[in-house]
Amino acid sequence: MANDDLIHASVAELSGLLDAKKLSPVELTQAYLDRIAALDERLHAFITIDAEGALASAREAESAISNGRRLGPLHGIPMAVKDQMDAKGLPTTAGSSILKDVATTDATVVARLRESGVVLLGKLNLSEFALGGSINHPYGVPRNPWDTDRQPGQSSSGSGIAVAASMCAAAIGEDTSGSIRGPASWCGITGLRPTWGRVSRHGILPMSWSMDQAGPMTRTVEDCATVFAAIAGFDPNDAYTSHKAPPSYQPLESLKGKRIGVIREAIGEGMVDGEVQQRCEEAVAAMREAGAEIVEASIPLFPQGGLLSNGVADADAAYVHRERLAAHAAEYDFATRRRLLAASLMPAHLYQKAQRFRVIMRRQVMAALEGVDVLVTPAQAQPAPLIATDTGLDSKDAVMRQFFGIRAHRGPFNLAAVPAMSIPCGFTDAGLPVGLQLVGRPFDESTLFQVGGAYQTQTDWHTQRPPL
Amino acid sequence: MPDLTPEEVGSMLKSLGLPADPADLPEVAHRVNAVNEALSALDHPDLDTTEPAAVFWLQEEA
């Protein structure tokens, strides 16, 4: 396989070649390092590139594999992680100019990747402190590979770019209120927010303790399942990790017998862009053709998902940042600073109210999941917008328009702590990717993989590459 | 809830030991007023009998 084909291949394809000793981990790692060198000045996916460390890991992997000691499907696979996660020997910046300390230990998710034999290429760009909405990016403005004048999605922007632009085989993002599913949708890749408690938060800079969750960002659903299996599981360093074992990927040949619920409140005028809705409806039609039964479902509180999710997450983040914000206010991006200052003033009774509504949202999500295998919605309400140079928040109404409506599509599910995955389902007329969000019952990532995997056997949206 | 002015927001931030740059205050006030108004307007018949929670998965784990 030529280098140009190699870098675009799935983890499964690369793993097969490594297994058969038809591909060297060193050769593969160098191909990605060359790709990063060629593109990163334009796209700004990476904050730290660890070429030396990656090549050393690749040589170790090559030696082990040549001696018949391949650890599993990720051994020798080059990946990168969002720079919100500690990786021993590398700085953790969280996308901020304030943090520069070199980590002395690995985050659990990074340690698990290393135990699986992953070659770590480096750390990926993100919006400041993983909040989303930052305007100034000290490590370069992350650009969407499909149109470099547009946003790649926040906050796991670098993870979305790096996978879509084939600068790594797979990446890890982190999703508090949509930060994996959003960039996955706008960059045209697959991104899973696991059930909260599946993946350890240890060594990951927090935003909202009860919603932060790391997950895989990949080119295919099958790869997503493979990376998920490597990083999920109990961790004594995170008291809220589950003992449940992650599922193995069991692909389906068709969707016969599967019931898919379309959430009525997620579509229609005022909730979603017309082209995005059309692509999602076409995806649902394709699932029907593949044998699925399509039914209507309802989450009455759905339109409030952005308000409630941001309300809880921002107040939690304000606590996390209280001392740093007081000491280093001028070093924050102005949009991040204003967001945190506003959240610092949330009245206690409204925070309490948001947490009560969170329970009601959870009940409604669980009720909608009764009798269906998965729910579907657009992953993002609109295609990727142009890169912003200001917040545009010059009135109370502007805040409501920007932050509550368009965030509604992902918020209900991080509030409810259920798994949700964005898969590519087409393009707008302007060539921008559209993502379909699949939502499952708690701990039932397996059904998301089955439905998403079956869809990807029927379609080729996930194989499209940006024009770079 | 009545809208807060930028000056009121600045005083509240100072009382918490947080920075209150005049250039930030109009937008911070818009953000505060939007969240307060939107959350205050939400209602549900079960709201007062629903206890708040942040962690759900233990129910499935049991």
C-alpha cells in the first residue's frame, strides 16, 4: 500500500497489515509525521508533536511484532490525544497559554493506550480549557479540513481535524456538552461520547465533573469500538468508573429487527438547518432500507438541552477556574474569561433548578429509549460556520440564540449520562460534512456500534476525504 | 428576575474577588441575564418533587 493510501486507511485495515507483517510501525509512524509536517501549519491540529517519542515507540512495536508478541489491534497504531489529558514527559496546556507544565504521569486513558501498544504522535489542539467558544488560540486557529475558513467544531477541534485530515489513525477527544460529537460531525468522522463512568477521568483537566467523558474519534465505527474497548473500564483513580467490561464489536449484516426512534423535537424550523435535516432524513431512510423499523419518539425538554447543559457545566467550570481566573484573568482568552465570569454569578437556586431539570430530562430520555434500540437526531443543528473573530454577544437575545438553541442537540444526552455517537451521513451543497447522532441506553455502546456499523456498510460517507 | 446592569455585575464580581474589567462587563451582563431569564422561565409540574442528581449510572450498575 502506498503512503498516501496508508494514512487514509482505517485502524482495522492498518492492524491487518501490521498483523501480517506487511507494514512496519516505523514506516507507518513516519508517514503520519510527514503528513503532519505537510499540513499542520495550515490546520493547527497539534499543540505538541512528539516525533522522537513516537518513533521510539514504533521501533519497540516493530521489534515486538517481529518477535510474534503483538499485543492486540492497536499495537503499532499511531494515535494522538486532546491536550487536556496528561501524557508523561509532554506538556499539558489545555489550549491555554497559562498552563505549560510537563506531566509526570499519564492520564489513565493515555496509560491504557500505551498498554495497548499505541504509538503516541502528540497532543491535539482544543478551545481554551475545553470550554468551547474561545476566539484566540495561542497554538494556532484550528481549521476545518473541508473548508479552512470554517470552524472544525469545539472543543476537541484538533482531534476532529487530525482524524479527518489523516494526520493520525485515530484520536481521543473529551465531551462535556458535545465536544466529541460536535467536531466529529463538522469534520466528517465518527465520534463516541461513552456512557458517563465508562472511561476514567483521571489525569484529564476537568470542566464539569459529572459530565466530562473521554472517547474515541475515528474514521469508522469499527475503529471506534476498537479504541473504546482499549480505554474503557474501572480505574481505582476515578471513583465513578464502572466495573462493567466494554463490549466487543459484533457487526450486523442488516438492521432487520432494530427499532430506531426519530426525536420529533430535534427537527423542524428553528431547530435545525434545512440541508442538515435533509441529510439526516436520508440517513434514516437508508436505515429503513437496511431493515430497521422507524418510529417517532419524543423528548419534550429537548429544546432546553443547551440551556440546561451549559447552565450546569459552566457553573461547574467556574468553580474549577475560580483561583486561576482571579490570578491570571488577563491571560485567558476574552471569550473564555467572560463565560467563566458570568457562570461565577449563577444564583444557587437556579443551579439547583437546573440539576432538578436534569433528572426530568433523564427520565424523558429513558422513556424515549423504551421500545427502541437507538434514538437519532442531527448531531449539530447547522453545518460548520465561518471561523469567528468575536463572540457577537451584544445583547441578551444574542446569548440565547447562540448558546441555547444550537447546543440543544447534544445537551440532553450528556445531561442524561447515556452514550451518543456522531457518524457522517452526507454533505451540504457547499461540501460540508453532516453528522447523524445515535443515542443508546446506558452502557449499551454495543448497539450504537451495530447500528452505526451497519449504516457504514451501506454508505460511503465515512470514506470521503477532505480536499487538502 | 430583573436584568443586572454591567455596573451591578462588576460589583458582584469584585465581591467574589474576581476581575471586573470594564471592557468585559457588558457581555458578562448579557450572559448572566440570559441564563437567569431562561432558567427562571422553565417550569414543570414535577419540579418541586424531583430531587436533583448529577450521577445516574449507579442505578444500572446495581
